[in-house]
Amino acid sequence: MIPAPPLSPLRRAAVEGYVRELRNALGLGHWSILLPDEYPSDDPEGVWAEITPTEGRYRAKLRFGTGFFELDAEETRNTIVHELLHLHFNRAGDVVRLGPYRQELGQTLYNSLHEQVKTEIEYGIDALATIIAKRLPLPLEKWPDAAE
């Protein structure tokens, strides 16, 4: 992971409180959500957020890209809801990722199937996030300053 500047105490408290509120509203209260001082793994400038569940645990790391704190309130809410919804679908992806299919299908076909399943889950999550987020509270209009 790429290290990110630490969140200020006020910003961290605001983000943690909002993530906790959405987590509970989405029926994910049994999950621990950590906010490490790291950027998303793929592209810190192009990815607004990324959640990474810990295998075999109800625990995940939620990382924010460089542009996340510049998003408007609705896009912020939608982005966090989208990432949290991944936790409901994590095990569906694991059926392919961890199943015995690799040997039976061969590596090329397995890779293709795995990518297709990931893409379809992503589209489904995005559609659900758009519908569900509208029914959940908005965050603060402006997050506390990064330096506070």
C-alpha cells in the first residue's frame, strides 16, 4: 500500500462517525471498519475509495484516494455506501476466488470467469448504492480541515 498523510484528529473523528452511521444503517454493525493512513492500492488519484475485507473476519480497511475529500456530499455518501456494500457481497466473490475451479477450468478460463464475476458484482453494487444512498443521511457539507 502507498502511505497517505494521516487524517487530522477532527477529520478522522468525523469520517469514523459517518462511516459508523452508514455501516449500521446498512446492517453491517458487526463489521469493524479501520481507516488506515494508506491510499487505495490501484490508483490514489483515480480511485475515490477502496475497501479491503480481512479474510475470515468481520473486519475491513477503508482507504480514501486523494480526491475523496473534495467530493460533494451526495457523491461522498454514494462512495462510502458503495464501498460498504462490498462487504455484503464479499463472500459471493470468494465462491469463485477460493473455489476449486482453477484446476478444473484451467488458468485462462478461470481468470476470465473470475474477472467477469468481479465486474458483474461491481455493477450490481454500484446500482444498489445509487438506490440505497438516497435514503441515508448526508455527511457534513465540508469535512474538518486536514490540518485541524
